[in-house]
Amino acid sequence: MVFALVALGLTAGAMTGAADVGRSRALADVRSRSENAATLALAVLRGELEKQRAVPLILARDPDVRRALVGSDRRALDEKFDAIAAETRSSVIYLLDRDGVAIAASNWDEPQSFVGSDYAFRDYYRQAMVHGTAEQFALGTVSRRPGLYISRRIDGADGPLGVIVVKVEFNRVEADWTALGGQAYVTDARGVVLLSTVESWRFDVERPLAPEAAADIRRSLQFGAAPLEPLRISHDGGLVSAAGLRGRFVEATEVVPTTDWTLDVLLPADRAIRSAQTSLQIAAALVLMPGLGAAALVMRRRRRAQARLVAAARIKAELEQRVAERTAELAGANARLMEEIAERGRAQERLSDAREELAKANRLATLGQVTAGVAHEINQPLAAIRTYAENARAFLKRDDPTPADGALGKIVALTERIGAITDTLRGFARRGDGTTEPTALADAIVGALMILDAPLRQAGIRPSLTAVPPDLKVMARRVELEQVLVNLMRNAIEALSASAAPAGGDNPAAPLAVGVRVEGERVVVAIADRGPGLTEPEVAALFTPFRTSKPKGLGLGLVICHDIVARFGGTLTAACRPGEGCVFTIVLQRASQP
């Protein structure tokens, strides 16, 4: 129970720690991506602003514009504005006289034409007349569409002649922001949302406005009849939640240069947090990374390294025909290549360690399954030891040493039996050193049978074992070879226990047989059972990870056994027939005789 509680505590701690680490990593990653997205969104916005600011600057010097202000034909100027607006993707270009009345516009032929409208009340007109240039973001009084009005005064010999105005709408910019995968919005110095990928946020405010400021905005009709409601965004632990949007976000803020605007980008974080937490929790539960993922990573890096080797060779051949100035590039490419090769070697070492840890975890799982039987086997000699000890004490009290000595001798024999059991289990749980060596096959089979003694007794199975010469050795590692034998025999025991027929049955052959034969430089170990057998599709999937026919199995035991035998330089195969049982055949290299 103490072990179970400690294990439960460690598991809970590992899961909690993995969740915390996963959340931190995910937040850092999303924060980095949000900063990059904000930088990109800012670049898109600045590019549009700088392009549109150049339009009134150029048109203010256009002779046609100046002639229109002094009374010449304005129809040609309307058509010219229309062509320029289409080319620059401006919403509207229009010319105001010194009184603020539009005398030419790119939308002259539309029902909502600006020609003849009085815009003297607009700040962009009044500020331009005073300061020469002005910019104002406002809601169009005619089109009812928001945009940025960029204006420039046109001066004549006797003073101001008028104002050229370009209205910019940011639909394309907002569409580009949407492609970043999150939400973005721009606020002015008062906190009013001017641009947003969320249409319902437009003209909301980040913070409540003073009554005087709100009244001034409504009086100027800058944002029409917008209610200027608060933008419901809350911050909690580095995450942002917003009304109308599902989930939580990471926020990145950029100041828009040359304006009083602020750009905010929100990238979703919930999915990244869940993904990182799930990944780390699975890794903590399994102790190691999935073998297939590591193998795929190694193969991918190998292909990339080979591709770089080919590219480097081609570049080197071309550089031999060129000037010596290119040699520095080749040296840099070679340095990067060597670093990647070294990284691949380190990844291979980590993969080897991960495989060893997975094998150890499998052995520990096997030990857990046989623990109940082993405890029963140990409890029997312990009860006998107590009886013999009480008898010995009684004989000593009666001053009868001979039977007391006999009882003590039996106690010694029973303790040796317990020691043999625990030594076998302790050796089975140890991790190997990773190198193969001549290993006595008989010792490995005896050790595996000792570990499985209790399950065999409980299942009523008496295995048949071919006599193995004590000097027959194979190239392997004792602990891992025992692990393979235990896994295969334990699978046979479970198959026999699940079979409807009794272990003995009417067939005189043993229900579980372990056969050994020598074939030249190879040693063949066959483990056969008379269980229910498997179908051809089940046999084909035996050595596929996470494919199992057991209700509570993980589908990793046979994969690990196959991998262990392959590292020994041998093979593990299976042959099964439904209703006739299975035969698992291990072929190992025979150790050379001294």
C-alpha cells in the first residue's frame, strides 16, 4: 500500500508538473508567434498608409488640380481621380475648394457622389487649412463606411486654393490580418477601435471615455451614431478573453509609427496549451518518447543530411570553376553540415537510451503482473520458517539440540529459497549495460521459469522443457533475454488461461513447451502453446506498436521483444493457427567456444 501511495503521488506530481511545463511552453510559443504576427500586421498597415500618403502629396502639385481650383473644366479631373483611385486602391479621391465644398471626386458618376457636398465641418479640412496636412479616421457621412481621410492644402500665389483629400478604407488590410490565424484591431489615442477583424468591435472603446470627450466625438460626427460601448476584453495570467470570441488568446501590442494608433494582435492559445499539456503528460506516463516518432525523426534528419551532402558536393564542383570569393560560402555550408551530423549522432544516442528505458519499463510491468504469485510463493516458506523456529525454540527449552538443529537447517534452506526468488526478480528489474556477451541459455531459461513459477502454478500448467547443455551460450544480454522469454511465456500462459479448453485437455502433449536446438552457428528457441491461436490478420499485426488483442494491453510487449532480439543480431517470428495454438521462434547467434 505504501508503494501504491508513493506511486500514485509521483504519478499525480508528474502529471501536474507536465501540465504546468506544457502550459508555460505553449504560452511562450504562442507569445513568440503573436509578436511575429503583430510585426507582420504592422508592416502590412504601414505599407498601406505610406502608399496612400503619397497620393495627396503628388496630387497637390498636379497642374490639372490647380487649374480646376481656379475655374477650368473639372470633368476631366473627375475621370483622372477615378483612374488614380482604381490604380492606388483608394476608396475616394476628391478636391475641396477654399470653402470646403467638393468640386471634383473619383465617385462623380455614382449615386453617392461627393461633388457638391460641403465638408468644411470636417477636422481633416480645417486642420489642413491651418497646418497644411491632416489625417482623420471617421465614418463617411455619405457612404457610411469608415476610413482614414488624408488631406493636404494646395497653396496659390494669393493663399490657400483648396484641399485635396484621399479616403482610405482598410478592408484588404483587415483581410490580410485574418490570414494570420487570429484577431487584430487598431485603437487611437482615446482607445476607440478604428480597425478590427471583428466587425462588432468597431468604434468600441478600450476604456470608458470622459463625458466631454464622448460628447465632442458625437458632435463632430466622426463616428456617426456609434454608441462607443466598452470593449469587453479581460486579462488573466497572461491570457486574454474577449466577448464574442471563443477561447483565450495571447496578446501582442505594437505602436504604429507616424500615428497615435496602437495595433493589438490576439492569437488563440487554448488549443496550443491543451496540445502541449497532453503531449508532455503522455511522455511522462510512458517515460519516453514514442519509438516510431523518434525513428521517423532520425530518418528525416538522415535524408536532409544526405540531401545537403549532395548539394554541398554540387556547390563545391561549381565553386572550383568560379572565383575564390565563393570559398567562404562553401566553408560555412560545410560547418553547418558537420553540426547537423553531430546532432544526428546525439539523437541516435538518445534513441538508444529511450529504447533501453522502454525495455526496462516492460520488465517492470511484467514484474507487476507476477507480484501476486511471487508473494504467495514467499508467504509459504515464511509460514514454514515460523513453524520450524517455534519448534526449534521448544526443543531448546527441553534441552534437545538434535531436532532443534534439524529445524534450523530447514529454516536455512527455506531462506535460501526466498533469496533465490528475490535475486531473480531483482536481476530481472535491472537495466543492462547495452552490450551483448556470451550468455548461458540454460541460466536464462531457468531464470525466466523461476519468475513465472507462481503464474504457472496458478494456471495449473507444467511446461515441457528440452534439456539444454550448460555450456551452450548465445550472444545476448542475460536480463533482456530473460525479459523476452518471460514476455513470450507469459503471453502463452494468458492465452491458455483464456482458452475454453483446460490446460491439460485430452492431448497428451504439454500445453506449453520450450524447445532448444542448435543449427550450425545459430541457436533456435521455440516456445509453443496449445491455446486458441490467432488469425492471419492478427499474426500480421503482432509486431506493430499499439496493436493488441488484449482488453487491457498496450501492444508494446512483442514490439519490444522483437527490437531486443534484433539488437542481439537475431530474429523473432511467429506462426499461429486458429484453435491449434502459436509457436514463437527465437533465432540467436551462438557464442564461439573458447
